[in-house]
Amino acid sequence: MLYELHDLSRDVLRPWAAYAAASASLLRRAPLPGAPAAAAGWELLHRLTRDYPRPAFGLEAVQTPHGEVALAEEVVEATPFCRLVRFRRLAPSDGLARALARQPRVLLVAPLSGHHATLLRETVHGLAAEHEVFLTDWICASQIPTTAGRFGLDDYVEHLMAFLRGRLREEPELHVVAVCQPGPAALAAVSLLAEEGLAPRSLSILGGPIDGRAGKTEVNRLAERQPLAWFERRLVHRVAARHPGAGRRVYPGFLQLAAFVSMNAERHARAHRRYWLDRLQGEHDEARRHEAFYDEYNAVLDMDADYYLDTVRVVFQEHALPRGTWEVRGRRVDPSRIRHTALLTVEGEKDDITGPGQCHAAHALATGLAAPHKRQLTVAGSGHYGIFSGRRFREEVLPVLAAHIADHRAPLDGPRALLGA
């Protein structure tokens, strides 16, 4: 019923959003006293009442060491739950194409935790300068018919394993970068593939909750305070009939957004007040930056309920990965089996989502790796988003990430490090 009520509220607000946009446009051009203040107010109202669809990546070109090249999105694999997108770099000459082909290939694992994969737009752009980038683009659960079946945490891991196998068959030099929530799943996938004799050259985890017992945040405390049934009862709802996924149980995106905002309600209120002042005072560049951020922040997707509940239980309540009790389709996840994949972990000093120590905990689990193939980075003063977007990412994280990949382009010692080796 809640999903239907939300859809009804959007139907009611949509005309108001259109009216607010039209009023703002009219008042911006009106030579009347108080018109600028009124226009700014209507613009803010429009922002608060409009719909926020999935944004486009909007990545048209990237500057490589060999010159600027165009970027094109290409779906190379697809399931009902995820598209694997390649950001193909369109070289204008054969010589440049050969130079780009020699650069490392990266599988960038996007979170399935409320926002679309476009949240990693800057991560993709930064990596694409010197790497061929593939990205997991997860599908909003409201768009997936129930006939496609369930999707749980095991299915997520199996998707990653399948994508890795496919890329390793094409080219043995492959590097994995997992951002935030998929950190445990990526570590699990690489661990299980190691048992099969398959190994990407490196795995980098940026702010992933490998061990939630360290550096607890409000996210961890909530998961520990409430039983799993509380999350299912309060947060799981069925998709309304008007959507392709009608009847599928989901954790709706609009509830996730409410949770995101409530964690920093005062900061968001200040940001909207600043937006109104920027519009009033003609600071249009600042206002556009606000709009770009919230166009992304407010665009959310629904998570399959099975996946969400599995993640709460396995990652945040049972701590099954660090305790060595996690099984995926009956196979125990054992990171000590990783011997041919170098490991980098990145944390933000002020991360209030994945607390300090949670991501670096991966190194204590990967006991089969020698010290020279392990690296940690803690970004001073950085929050959660700063480790994969913004100035700190560009200036502090990306150079270390690129260097880690460059340092491990050759296979680590071991006869079974590569497919077909």
C-alpha cells in the first residue's frame, strides 16, 4: 500500500512542479520589485517537488596520455538484473587505438545500495584516462518482472564471478575496483574464483564494509539494534501495479532517500537555503553545482528485498565474512585462498557510512598474499563520497589507485594465476 501512496503523491505533486518551474521562468524575466526573490523561491519549490529520473552518464570524451578521445557506452553483457557497460574509447587513428589497447582493463563494481551506477560518473571518467573501463550497471528492481526470479546476495556474487570469467577469457590482465557496498561481494567473488585457478591482477576496495565490527557508524548500530524481521516489516514493500516489476518485494528507493537525508538533515537544509541565496544573488555557477549534485543524489532505485535483507544479515549482523562463516551457494568464502591478486583498500578518515578500519580489515583476511602486494590508503579529512568523487578522489585516491594497477600488470607468482596459464 505504501508504494501506491507514494505513486499517488508523485502524481499530485507533478503539476505543482511544472507550475513552479513556469513561475520561476516568468519571474526571472519580470522587471518587478521582489521578482528575483520570488523566482528563487519558485525554483527551490520546483527542485523539491519534481521527479528525479535516472541521470545519464554524460561522458562524451576523456583526455588520455595520447590525446583526447571520445567515449561511447556499450552493453557487453546483460541479465534481467544488471548490464555490464563498457566505456569504449573511440580512437581516431590505428596507432592511437593500438596504444589504448595496451592499457589495463578495469571492472568497476558499482554499489546496489539506493543510487544508480551513474553515481560513479567521476570514478569512470578518472579511470578511463588510462584504463579500459567496464561497469556494473544494476537495474532498478521495480523494472524487473517477477518472472525473472529472486535476486539475493548470492546472485550478486555470482554476477560478479560471471562478469570476471567473461573478461578473463578475453584478456588475462584484468583489475577490479569495488566502491563501497560491493566490497564484501567483490572480495567473495575473487576468493571463490581463486579456488578455480582464476585471478584478476588486482582488487581495489574503496570504502567497503568488510568488517562492520570496526569503526562502527550509525549504519552498523542500526543493523545491530534491530532484528532482521524489523527491517522486513518496516522497509520492505511490494511494487505497485503500474510498474513492470509489479508485485516484486523491494526496499523502495524513496524510503532509502529518506534515510539518506535523515542522516544529515541539517546539512541538506543548509544546502537548499544556500541554493535559494545563490539564485537570488545571481551566483548561477554555484546553483548549477547544487543542481548537478542533487539531480544525482535524489535519483534512487529500488533494491530487491531478498538482496537487501541478505546484506543486512550477512554483512552487518552476522559479520560472516570476517568470521569465516559466509557461504555462497554452499561454497565457503575464504579470502586466504587469494594468492595472485594484489589488494588495495581505501578509507576516508571521516567516513560516517563505512567507518575507519572496516575496509582495511580485508588485509587481515587475505593471509595468502605477501606484504608487497598489499596497500592501504586513508584519506585525511575525507568523508564517504570523497574517496570516489570530487577533489580528494582526483588528487589523492586516483593516483594511488592507478599506481597500484600499474605496479601489478604482470601476474603474481603462481602457475594458475591466469585463465589458461
